[in-house]
Amino acid sequence: MGSRVRELAAQTPAGRDRYIDLLRVASLGTVVVGHWLMAAVTVGDDGHAEVGNLLAVVPELQLLTWVLQIMPVFFFVGGFSHALSYRSLARTSPGASVYSAFLRARLQRLLRPTMVFIGVWGAGALILQLGGGRGGLLDVALRLVAQPLWFIGIYLAMVAFTPPLLRLHERWGWGAFGALVAAAGAVDLARFAFGVPYVEFLNFAFVWLAVHQLGFLRADGRLRLRMPYVLAGAGLAGVSLLVALGPYPLSMVGMPGERVSNMAPPTFALLCHGLWLVGAVELLRAPAARWLARPRVWRGVVAANGISMTAFLWHLTAMLGVYGMLLALDVPLPEPATGAWWAQVPPRMAAAAVLTAALVAAFRRFERPGAARESGAPGGTVSGPAAALGVTLCLFGVLGLSMVGFGGLLEGRTALLIAVHVTAPVAVVMALVGWLLVERAGRGPGRGRSARVSG
């Protein structure tokens, strides 16, 4: 792998925005470390294990989420990359096939490792349930390991909406972004001031797509000069006022038992938080670019980018695996936030990192791009509408699975996804069928040529 990384790093085009690659890796890495730190497993008197949240035990630490809830940065980076990718394909492959080719080009490295993760955990859960394996930490693991898939679902939606939103951006610029911000604010007004039922779910689209739209503006060089200061200042002031005066909680991640969560569904406060983070990271662009010019640093970023999605998918599996080994060895699990608990944190996180590395070594090949090549010819084997259907099925499949988990595959356990009750088997089937449609999307009859995708 080392020689491949050196080769890829050496081939980096001079005009590539290396800072975007760093932000992609750093945002996913921050989420991983945050999950490892926040998770607090305890065992009750009945022997059942539960996973609590450190932020619920020490509420004062919730202010850290204003820095560590960094998913908006990943979606901002996605907008930048999607704009470059779609424009590149539109130049090299004009015609009706651009949409399906774009979906496949952007989603190959996302969906392949995701489907492997779903397949491995689904098969394992089925075997365990058929064999009667229950109890302990297992039930918790079957429920929790699928939760990060919500991020995959949101990202799928962003990819699917990129072409029309990019057209709106090219026509209206900041106006398109402003319209999404206004829509997110209107949703919260209807929710909290007028009690309109179910309207809050619209902000799954408006909030995250507004952050995504900032990536388009970044791609066109419109986040320069004073604009990062404006975004950071306005965002930080906005979230501070909303939390202090409104119905919004302090934490920018979901907390157990909260009446209102800033995350699910997203609130206008979370959008302000996203603006603050985007402005902040843009202010660091120049010094980071100088740092990334060092060959060794850039090779590290290239290597991390090649495995980041695999590590993200499997990091909870590794964390729960470490806790499972501690329980099997009868290692005492102290009460969260006590001195003994904090003393366990460094070795526990180091063990989780080692186990994650082992899982990455086993599954990283599925994240490598491009066993199949996209043809530049129009007229792929799957039409744009069929490709869009594939993304929709994947979206609902992974979102449903993130809510219901892998537990109860044989018991018909359901979760409410918008207005529909979804079971784990149905979610798995939707994700699989959708992925197959996306995999076939954009493949033209010619195999000899390939269209390079930038970003």
C-alpha cells in the first residue's frame, strides 16, 4: 500500500485543492474519535449492558459539540467535490447519460463498502439469531452499529440533488443558498411558533442542502476575503442567541431523553452551527495549504482518504468489540466520568484504533475506485430515472436500517421512517436493489474509454 500511496501522491495535479482532502479526512476522523470518547458502556445488576453518553453524564461537556460536531464540514466538502465532478462529466459526456454517470462515479466508493458492511453484519446477525445468541452487549451492538448509516442516507440525497441545485446556484448564486436558509428558518418557525405537525422533517433537506450549497460557492471561489469572517461570526452569534433564547438545546448532537434535538431532525440552530464551522475552517485554509505542501504530510492525507469511509463504517464495531473483550475478561467498567473511567479512556481508544485498523485491512479493497470504467459515450444501460430510483431506494434503505438496526431480523421489529414502518429485511432489500441500479448506471456500451472525474 505504501508504494501505491507514494505513486498517487506524486501524481497529484498541481491545481488540486489539497485542503478539501484534508477536511474530508479530518471531519470523518473527528466523528470517529468523538463516538469513541462519548460512548460509556455500563452493566446493570441484571447483567444487561447499556451504552450511555458521556455528554449526558457531564452536561458541561456539551459545549464541546460546537467544535466537534463537524459533519457540516463533510457535507460542505461534498458540495465542492460534487460541483467539480458534475461539471467535468458534463464537459466530457454531454447528453442524457450525464446524470446516471455522475451518480455512479460519485457513489461507487461510498456504496460498495456500505453494502459490504450491511452484508457482513446482516449475515452475522441472522446466524446469531438463528442460533439463539442474545443478551449481554450483543443486543446493543446489533442496534447501534447501523446508526452511522444515517449519514450515508443524507449524503446520497445530496448527490441526487446536485444537478438541479447546481443549476440554481449557477443562476442565482448566493440567492439559492439564501432561499434554503430562509426555508430552514420558516420550518422552525412553523414547528415551534405554530406547532405544525411533521413540518420539522423538511429540515433534513433544507439544513443539510444549505451547507452543501456552500460547497458550490466554494468551488466558484466565492468564499474569499471577508466572507469566512462573516460566516463564522454570523453563525456563532446565531447559534448562541438561539440556544440562549429559544427552544434549542446546547448540544449539537442528539442526547437521550431530549424533547428537542438539534440533529434529528436538524434545526436552524444546527444550520447556524454549520455556518460557523465552514467559516472557521475557511479561515485556516492558507496555513493548512502550506502544511499540506510537505510531501510526507500529503502522503498521509492521501493514505487516509483511501480508507476513510471503511474506517467510518466499522469504527463502532471496533469500539463495541473492545468493550466486549473487556466484559469477557471480567475487566471492571467504572462509572462514566469518574477518575477510573477517564484512566481507561486512552488504552480503550488505542485498542479501538487497532481493531479498526484490522477491519480496514480486511475490507479496504471495496473502497478502491473503479474496477469498472465509465464510458464517455451517452446512452448507458440504465437511464437517468432508473438511476434516480436506485439512489432513492438506497437512501430509504440505509436510513431505515440506521433506525431499526440489525436486531430483530426474524422478529419483524419496525422503525417509523417519515410515515412508513420499515423492518430490517425490507431496508436491506431496498438498499441492495438500489445499489445494483446505481452500479449499472452510466455504463455505456463501450468499455475502452474512461471519463476522469475531478474532485
